[in-house]
Amino acid sequence: MSSSAPTARPGLVVAVLAAGSIVATLMQTLVVPLIGELPRLLHTSAGNASWVVTATLLAGSAAIAAIGRLVEASRSPARPGPARPTVTAGNLTSKIHQRARAAIKATGRC
């Protein structure tokens, strides 16, 4: 007698969650190429338009942290789970992005 219950595929779950985290990290950077155009598009000053970038980066960071917490909560407390390396990679990507933005800003190209 065979069971028709679906089998758990932890590798697939990890792959989907990792892909989701990467997409969330990349979504944070989508607004960066628009920095020069935002004041014109939003009919506002450059100072006000810069908040769009800040809000996008903040929302992306919060989403990545929330996804990581949800994944960690679904795992048993005895093992760390796959979300930790994914969240760490997202944080590193964010730090690299911040430093690159600072370097570009220092050159006056932004």
C-alpha cells in the first residue's frame, strides 16, 4: 500500500528561499540607476527624492531580515538552518553596495 502524501524536499525549499533572498537583495538596487532622474520624475527637489532610495533600501533590509526570521522559526532550535548563510550573504551584499555608493558619491559622479 503506497502513501500519496507528498515527500519533504528540504533541498528544494532551501533553493527557493535562497533564490528569494537573492531577488530581494537585487530589488534593493533597482532604484539606484534612477537617482539622477528621480527629482524630475517626482517633480521635487534632489533632497526629497533621495528619500526614495533610503526607503527602498530600508524596506529591502527589513524584508530580508523578516524572511530570515521566518525560516529560522520553522527549523528546530537544535540546528541553525539554511537561512543564516543566506541572510549573511545578503548583508554582505548590502555592505558592498553601501561602500560602492559612498565611493561613487566621493568622486562626484552622483
